[in-house]
Amino acid sequence: MTDPIRPEHTGTILVVESNVPFGELTAGVLRGAGYRCETVVNGQMALVALGGGAVALLVLDYNMADMSVEDFVSAMGTVENKTPFVIMAGRDDSLLAVQMMKMGAGDFLVKDATLLDRLPLVVTRTLQDAETSRRLHRATEALQESEARLARAHRIARIGSWEWNLTNNGMVFSNELYHLLGYDPANPPLVSMDWIYSRINPVDLPNVRKAVSCAIADGRHLDVIYRFRVANDEELTVNSQGELVADDNGKPCRMIGSTLDITARMRAEEEIRNLSNYDSLTGLPNRNLLQDRLHQAVIHASRTQSVVGVLCLDLDRFKGVNDTLGHRAGDQLLRLVADRMAACVRESDTLARLGGDEFMAVLTMASGEEGISSAAAKLLGIIAEPFIVEGDELYITASVGIAVYPADGQDPHTLMKYADLAMYRAKELDRNNFQFYSSDLNVRVMERMMLESALRRALERDEFKLYYQAQVDVSTRSIVGFEALLRWFHPDLGLISPDKFIPLAEENGQILAIGEWVLQSACRQASNWQKAGLPAVRMAVNLSTRQFRPNLDQTVSAILLETGLAPRYLELEMTESILMRNVTENLTLLRSLTDMGCHLSIDDFGTGYSSLAYLKHFPLGRLKIDRSFVRDITTNPDDLAIAKIIIDMARTLRMQVTAEGVEDQAQLKLLAGHGCTEMQGFLFSRPLPADKAELLLRNGLPA
């Protein structure tokens, strides 16, 4: 694969603008983006500069002082100049834009407030498109040369010939054909139609059989392309052509023909198709193929009265990756992003790379705004997960703009333009979010943005509270621990469910500060209870995916030292998915925590994907049976079987087990009967604020 075009490789950008201050401002923006840039004030000066051959791209003012754009483009053609160009106009005129694109413009920009922000990206994209066109031209020339060589080979009898006797089914090959198929004519295989059919690719075989049958039955000329396995088991693509020969009675008796190896031609044609339609770095469809797919999607949606979602996604601060780690790392990151995004979209959708760090997805058969929002959130979430690039762990976010057919536009150009504008709006709103172009659809998005904004201030405004749910030894009905549970009390919105704000905090990275606050507050509360003379019980705290980092043990150690809580009273809960992400690194971290004296448990056990081969090596002390299995344990034999397996597994691994979500006596008796003696749930206590949890710990469970 070839590297994408970079500013230092592009030559000079020539800005043609009669307004000298604006021309210099435009050139300054492009110079700031890394391009060499010059300005001229009219078309004649630009044509002179073009004659020097150093201009890589033109940025043309539509209203040039001395000639029209049409005349300028015509004059460019007279000197056979194929320099790409971009048009800037003072008005947003879709008809004019279409006219300019038909004349060969790489893009059409309106002189509005966003022009200078968008211009570097448009210039880069236009240069990349021009480079693709040059590659396509070179590939076409290579194909033509290949065809000329094949013609010469035909003249010197390098095409293999054959003859098939229809009467006795005998087959004769020429020496050239044996050579073509990799055999020694002096020691040939026993050829027959059955032998030929056995060497043809099974996918192509039905078509070959049909072509042969039709040629014999209808007297047609045989002309069929298929893949053939030659002597060394490699596969060639060949074209066989044949003519029937009739006997004196007019009955076909022989077929005489030739076979030509067209493998190189087919590969060249495939390369041309790929250059025309696919991005060389990621293998995704490019802008050309995307526009065609979007056009087809709009036609289908119009017939079926359905909607199409167009998502424009741009990585946030991607330039920093290139600047700090280099372009090779940046290219690797782009490929990883493309792979993740491709796994998120359906086969009926289209994911494309437009150039640079900009991607676009076309969602067909979208289930309204909710389905489109869900898809956008899924893309943002999967990109927010850490990437490993050249051994380094990178966190990156993205901004997504969304346009919807038919609400926002009726044609691909408008939809792509509006999705692009919405993406820039998303970047303005602190990035790492998605924005709809339609103001009506933006209501829900704005609610999400308001929630994210409020979440950023929640810690400093002391809006988070910890509640504590008792963990009980049912054999003695004594409290042996508490699980710390986070609650957010917004001054206007009231109690906000963790299901709403925890994923949001995970996405934007705030979970690190929130998680540290939870750990610190829970440890301090446990220590204060002990200092007040209450029974010393363990404190269980959940860890998020983002918290599970190499320095976690140092953070925990500092908090324990600050709060005065002995490590043996802290239990850190984590999910199976966290454990299995980086097994070797996690094992080192877990051993460090247990060496410190902390206890470790797996929360919601049974809902993840842990492997026992790894699980037995982790220094874990407890498995927690997920409430989803406990809820129907008295009525669902499968849930009971799973709970029993977890209990037996814990016993085998010398681990404790705690059942979550126990709500009635029947569940308690069934679990206890199978050996689970520690439980938590509404049967014993709901999550309580610290003062009420303290009373429960002081007085014990009610009889």
C-alpha cells in the first residue's frame, strides 16, 4: 500500500483571488497547515504560473478579475494541463456547484464563516483524489501494454490450442497448451473432458458446463472464462474459445479452439476497480464508491418510504498522533479504526474512508432516529476503547455528524454536505459526541450533551453520594460487608440512574476521577465506622474498565494510606471482561494488589467470557453470582443449574461465593441448600445512605 498524500509532498498551492487581503489570508491558512502556497490576482497570471509546472493545486475565486472560470479551465486544456482545482464562490448555489464539478473541480466551497477551517481538509482530499486519478491512469496504461504483449504472444502461437472429438470424446492439446498449464508435452497427463472439469474451480464449473452444452446444442461459438488449477496447483484465469466443425451430414463432430491465460489482465482490471472504488490504506470504499452506494440507497428508500442515515465521523486531535508518533503510527491507527468500525456496521450498510481521518457510513433500512443514534453511540464507544499502536496504548475519541434522508436532503451531495457540517458542530461542542443536522432530531442529542456537561461539574458540586448495601452471612445473620454503590443527585433532574451516566463517564474519561472519588469515599467511610467502634467489615468497590490501568495498585495504596483503612478490609470487584482483556498485564497487577493485602472478586459472574484455564491463575478470592440468575432461580431450572455450577466452581477453586439480588426466603433457602452462605439483596437491606447503613451495622439485621 502507498502512503496517503502529505502536505510536504504536494508542491505549491496557487490561490487565485482578486481580493488581495483575502487571498493572503487564505494562503496563510494553508501555509499554517503545512503547504507551500503562493497567490496571484487574476487568471492570466495563474496560467503563466501553470506553465512553470510547479503548481500542485489551484484554489480559484469564481469571480476572477480578467476572465471567467469557464474560460480559464478552457485555457488550461489548451496547454494540456491537468492540475486539480477547487472553486470558491460568494454564494451557496447548488446548480453552480454541480456545473463546476462537471467541469472538473475537486470541490465547491462557499465563502462563509467555515471556509478557512474547512479549506485545508478540502485541499488534502482533492490532492488525494488527483493522485488516485494519476494511479488509475498509470494502471490503465499498464493494462493496455499488457494487452499488446498478449497480442504479440498470440501472433507467435503462445496461445494453446486444442481439439475435442465429439464422436469418441477424445481430446488433443497442443504443446503450447501443455506448457501453459505447466505440463511437459513429452510426458503429458491423460486429458479428457472429465479431467478438464476436475481441474476447474468448482464455483466456475456450472457456468463452463452450461456454456459447452449450449455451444453444442445451438451451434454457438464457445467463449467462456474460468479459473483452472494447473500442474503446480496454482490457479490461472483462462479464456477458452471454440468453434464447432460439422461432418458431411451437417452434424457437429468436432470442436476446435484455443485457451488463453488472462490472469494478468484480470488482476490489472481488479487493480483498476480497486483504485477507482477503494481506499488503498484501509481497504474501505472511497468517496467514489460511497457516492454510488448512497445514490442507490436513496433510490431504494424513496421506493420503500424508509430512511437513510449518513454519518460523517472524524477522529479528534488525530494530528497529534502524527506529530508525536509519526505518520506510520497514524496510518496503523487509521487501519485499526477502520477495522473496528467495519465490525459495527451491518452488511447492508456502507463504511467508507473519505481521506485523512474522516470516515463516512451510510445506514440503510435505519429504524428512525433512535436506530441511527444507537449506531452513532456504538461507533463512538468502540473508538473510545484503547488502541495498541506500535506497542503504545492510545486513547482517541471521535466526532460524528448525522444527516437523514429524506428529512435533511434528497440527494447524496446534500446529505454528505449536511453530515459534514453536523460533524463540525459536534467538534465545537467539545468533541466526542454526535450531532444531527436537523434541529428537530437534535433535541435528544442536546439532552445528552446537557447531561455530559452536568456530569463534568458533578464532582466539584458534590452531587455524587455513596449508598451501601449489606452483604450477609445467612448462617449467622450477621453483616460481613457492604458494597459501595454510586448515586448521582442532580439539583434539577433529581436522581439519575447509573445506567445513564456511567457509560457516558466511560466514554469521555471522567470515570477515572469519579472512580477514584468512589474508592476514596468508601475506604474513608469504612475506616470511620471502625474508629467509631463498629464491627470491622469489608468494603466492596467496583472498578471500571478505564480504572484498570498499570498504576491502579499505586492509587489504591495511596488511598488506603490516606484513609487509614487496612488493606484486608477492601475488596475490589471487577468484571470478567476486564480480566480477560490483557491477561498477562492484569495478572501482574492483581498479584500486586493481593500482595498489598486487598481482596479481589469477580462481579456479575457468569455473564462474561472468562476461561477457566486463565481464571484459576488469577489471585481471586470471591465469585459473585449475577442477579439475573438469582431472580428466577426458584422457577427456572437453567438458572438454578448455573448458580449451582458457580458455587461448585468456587468451592473447587477455594474461593468464596456471594449471591446478588436475593429478594425472598425461597431464593435464600435454595441457595443455602446448595452451599452458598453469603448473600446480598432486598431481602436483607436495600442500598442505604451512610447514616442508615451505620445504624444497620450497629444494630444488626432485624429478626
